[in-house]
Amino acid sequence: MILDQVTATAFAPATIANVAVGFDLLGFPIEGVGDEVTVSRSAGPGVEITKIEGINQNITLEADKNTATVGLIQLLKDVNADFGFSVSIKKGIPMSSGMGGSASSAVAAIVAANALLDHPLPKEKLFHYAMLGEMVASGGLHGDNIAPALFGGLTLCRSISPPDLISIPVPSRIQCILIHPDLEVSTKESRGKLKKEISLSDHVRQSAAMGGFIAGCFKDDLDLIQRSFKDVIIEPQRSSQIPGFIEAKKTALGLGAIGCAISGSGPSVFAWADTAERAEMIREAMIQEFKIKGLKCESWISPISTQGARLSS
Amino acid sequence: MILDQVTATAFAPATIANVAVGFDLLGFPIEGVGDEVTVSRSAGPGVEITKIEGINQNITLEADKNTATVGLIQLLKDVNADFGFSVSIKKGIPMSSGMGGSASSAVAAIVAANALLDHPLPKEKLFHYAMLGEMVASGGLHGDNIAPALFGGLTLCRSISPPDLISIPVPSRIQCILIHPDLEVSTKESRGKLKKEISLSDHVRQSAAMGGFIAGCFKDDLDLIQRSFKDVIIEPQRSSQIPGFIEAKKTALGLGAIGCAISGSGPSVFAWADTAERAEMIREAMIQEFKIKGLKCESWISPISTQGARLSS
């Protein structure tokens, strides 16, 4: 066996999941923020985390509990590897921010590790391994962060097993404003609080929104996307966990945002705008609303990134 | 005032609503079966039903209770008409068949009546009036029969008020098999029996189906349409009302149908096939399954008709 490569580094972007209309189903990545994972082949056996750096230091070093490495353990088993992995994680995504940090780490790790296999798997096969990590983190089976972090673009995760990931076109002029107020919301806890039953009429309204939104994306019809940009099921249950969200949303829509919603399980929130100028305006106004509630914010403006995870050169 | 025209006749097609993935939201018309309504201007005031002929004779002649005429009463009020309408209905759609008979009558009547106005309204404005009739019939606010009967094509009825009707492209090679077993199911009763609450996880599964189905239609991707062609919420509650449906569906899918589901609230059922030959095969096999249960069937094979209601020349 010839070791062509002993170390690989991959970056995976932050992702915005749910996207108002598609709880547990829709997500997209943004540019400019994400996690980076460096994997090295080791004598093994198994997977060892050697370092976690970046903005979160509070993450477990136990490989069978860390979202970045759970998939790698399974990968090594599945390929009957006679080597192990040592892993170094550089977190760029704030912890419990609703920006898909666990997915980003899981995806970056599997993309890097895959590059070190004697026979790397096609990217489609990596979804499953990244999902193993996500399950540890979020306590629910949803692929709406993993799929866009891995493949890029607005992605409908119709089914996880077998994976059925559908790329949805997005009008290219859309700019996404992402605001991260300085709060922590645990995905696991937030999911646990959701009502297990919903009314049939809310289901119909929300399905209508999903259908209209997807059609609007394919038709390149911003008005239809705007009319469909609704979450009547999850948002009413979560908005009170994020002081300032209701006000920020109202302000964003008042300034002409196409839509505004909670990113994943929050506390990050996002809005879509039709121009970069309007996006700037909306960002400032939303930050102001959180400031009134005493919350500092980080923020980004990005197109709906078509780039998913990639190896660092 | 000059009476340019004193009588008009319009035809509106039968429609298949819900379409598995979109309860109360999606519908399309088929060719070869529908209702025809002839409207004449009368001295008035108000609306009078003079005749109901065709395959259903059991329909009320009271204009304020008949689905065909409720909208006409409101139309006359709204345009401050100094005349009335006399209406003759020719039913081509079997009663309580799940083939959108009430919508067809309501739509044909309003299209004919509109042609007799001094200033006919644009077709978009007729949706509201046809809906008034549908509400009398079905006991629920859903436009998934009215919209396709009026405009043609696969239509997503995202909102009723204000109307937001979205035309969804359908792969042109699709052939629809419609089977009407000799049973009657009241839409009102059938709706009344539906569970008012559903689980969040079923909602997510069904939304995924809606999203995948709409994307599949835009992508012209029959495989994706097939994978998405699911109803995990309504069908399990209604299938027992239609002896033979479960068997007919299994048979249709076994023969390569893209999908098979209940049409509206049943008892009619439909399937999609990718060729006319396969559609014939599926039709025969489905009829056979109902025959085993002692049920005779009427049946049709049609493309997803792009034609909605039209005036008869």
C-alpha cells in the first residue's frame, strides 16, 4: 500500500436549515463562515481528536461522542481500514447558534478523511457518514444542514434513508442576511420542546407554503417566494426563545425583505433580500432591534452559496 | 342596454384533487368527462334552475342551495344586475364520485353566466364565485377542484383568499387513469371523519413529498415524481372506505405506475403512467381488482388536461 496522502484539510460552510417553509427538509450554505477539519492517517486503530481550536473550546474530545468523528469511526470499519485517523478541528461556527455547526464539522471531517482512503468514495456516499455525526448532535434525524453543507446550494432533503437530495434553483440575485444574536439555543432541547401534534389545517397551510416556495424558486418568481415564505408551525413555538426576533422580522419585512425566519433552531435568524443594498439596510435595522433587547450580534451577508464542502488546497 | 347575447353554454371538466401529495391544494382536470351548464338572461330577479339532466337527477333545484347557482346569485348582486339568470344543468360527472362534480357545475355555470354580463369579468375574478358553490357542496374551504376546472393544468391552490393559484408544469407524456367504482362517498361526510390532528413527523414526511413532487414536475423527472407520490396522512384514513383500492394500487404500482391514489375524497381512484400502452394495462388490472370486490367501474384515460372550462361554440 502506498500512502499517497497522509493529511487532508477540508472546509464546510455554515448552513441555514428549515428556511421557514421546510422544517427538517430545506437548507442552504452561506459564504464566509464555516468549520475546517484536518485529518491525518495514523497507525490507529480508530479515531483520535488531537486538537479543537477556534471559537468553541467546549467540545468533547471523545471521538465516539464528537459530531466530527462519529462518522469517521464507521467509515474506517466499513472500508476495513488497517489505519486510523487523527483529527484536528477548527471551529468557525459559534456553538448552539443555529448555523449548522455540528453539520459543518461532520461534513468537513468526512470530506477530509475520504481523501485519505485508498479508494475514496464518491461524494454521494459521504452523506450517510456525516449524518451519523449530526444525529449525535441534534437528537433528530434531519439532513437539512448536512446536505447543503456537503453539496452546496438550496437543497431539499426529501429522504435521509435512502438519501434523496434535491437541488432547488435559487434566483441568483438573492442575498441572505444572517444575524447571530449572542445567545445559545441547544438544538436538542429546542426540538424536545416542539409540540408532537399539529392541526391538519396548519399542515395544509404549511404544505401550501412549501409547494409555493419550491415553485417560486423554479419559476424565478420572487413575489411567489415572498408570498410563500411562511412558517405557521415551528416559528410560533420558537420565536419567544429569541428576544428581538419578532421585532427584527417585522423591521426586515417592512424594509422589503423577501422573507425572514429563524435559522435552524435559532437563535440565529436570517432574511432574504433582492439586492445587496437592501440587504445592508436590513442587516443594520435587524441588529438594531436585537441591540434594543441588549443582545450583541455577529452578522453576515452572502448569496445562497452553491459551494459545499471542499478540500483546502 | 343591448342584449348581445341571451344564452351561453359552458363546459367544465372533471378534476382530480389532492393528487396524493397535496391534500386540499393540488388538482388537475381530465379530458372526456365534465358538466355542461346553459345560462340564459331572464327578467329576474335572481336565479332559477329550470332543468337538471344527465346522469344525476337527485340534485336540488333550489338555486341558493345548488353548487352551480350559489355563485351566480352573488355575481348578480355584485354587478347590480337588472336581470336574472335561468340555468339548465347537464351533469356528466357521477354524484359523490370524487371527480369534482360540484366544482365542475359551479365553474361551468359561472363561465356561462359571465359571458352574459354587459361587462364580463376576467377569468381570474370568476374563481371567487365558483368557490361559493364549492363551499356549499364540500363543507370545506378548498380550491383544488375549482382552480383546475376553471384554468386547466395541474394547479397548486396556495391560497383561496386572496386567490393564489400556481400553474405547475407536468411532463406531457404522463397519462392519467381514472377509475370510478360504483360507490358513493359524500365529500362532506368523508371530510368530517378526518382526524383534526396529525403528528409533526407525518407533516414533515408529507411536506417532503409535496416539495419533491413539485420539484419533479419542474425538472421533468418522472423518477422523482414517483418517489414523492405519497400520502401518509389522508390515504390511510380513507382507503378502507373504498373496497379494492389497496389491491388496485398495489397492482398499478406493480405494473409500473408512477403513482396511484384516491381522487378527492373518493371513491374514484387514479394512477399516472408514462405511456398510453402502460395506462391501458394498468386500467384493466385495476378494474379487475374492483371486480373481485363486486364493484363495477367506469374508467377514463387522459393526459393531464391543460384545458379548463370553456364556452361551447
